[in-house]
Amino acid sequence: MRPVLPDVDALVTDALRQVLSGATVRVGWPADWADWLPLVVARRVPGGTATPQGIDVALIDVQCAAVDRRDASRLARTVRVALAEACRAQFRGADGYLSRFEDVSGPAEIRVRVRNPEGYRSEVVGGYQYQLPASLPTGGGLTDGEARMIRAAVGASGLFAVPVESLGGAL
């Protein structure tokens, strides 16, 4: 029988909470995220592998937010070091431990071109980014050209877009 894999989200957030006493560390973005600054959102995303021995090689997405770009950058760089050190020290949680750290991409700013009193919510998945005002429902739409570009980049043919008409037009 294969062992049950550890809760990677809990391992990573627990390790970060031990080091980042002045920041809020969460697995998901709270709706009122601006009230939680400085904020670190760390969660497992698709990718990685698991071995029959129960070793989980997880891909973790970390996003940081602060009152300004400089503070967010410093927070992101601090998180990077904290995770690397937690893996080096084999941080132990309730059902597993961290043991390996490898950067896929170093800290980078997600640029928002339009400033809005509501704030903007941004998401990066691989190389594709979308931004929505915080008041809009979660979701995104792709034009036919965007869908073709993504299919070509990843070699996938099962990607499709569904128009959403609930807000008076396609998103």
C-alpha cells in the first residue's frame, strides 16, 4: 500500500509562519486581502511528482503583497530564503517534512497597469497572467487567439474557452 502523502500546504505555511512573524501567511487569497498586509499566499499548484516511497515533489506557488512594491519585493525575497532554509533544516510538520528546495522562477513583480480604489486581483499560471478588479467574480476568458497561442505553447489540444454572459457580455 502506498503511503498517504503529507499536506504540503500545511508544511509550507507552518514553516513560513515560524519565520515571518509580521506577515499573514495563508493558502488562499482572502476576499479582504488588503486588510491582511503584509500577506504571503503559498499553495500547491499542479505539477511535481510523487514516488512509490511517499516522497512528494510538490510545485508551490508563492505570492506576496504589501503596502508598496519595495516591501512586497523584500517579503518575497525573505520567503524564498525561509523556504530554502526550512528545506535544508528538514522542517517537520504533523505528517511529513520539507527536504528539497529548487527555484522554478525567482521573485518577480506582477505589474498592474490600472490603479483602482478597490485594488486588483492578479493570478499567474505558468507564463499566462490575468487581472480582474477585486469586485468581479473569479474567472477568466480567452480569446480565440489566446487559446491558440496557449495550445501551441503547451502542445495541448483539449483547451477551450466558454463564453460567460452573466455580466452583460463575454468576460
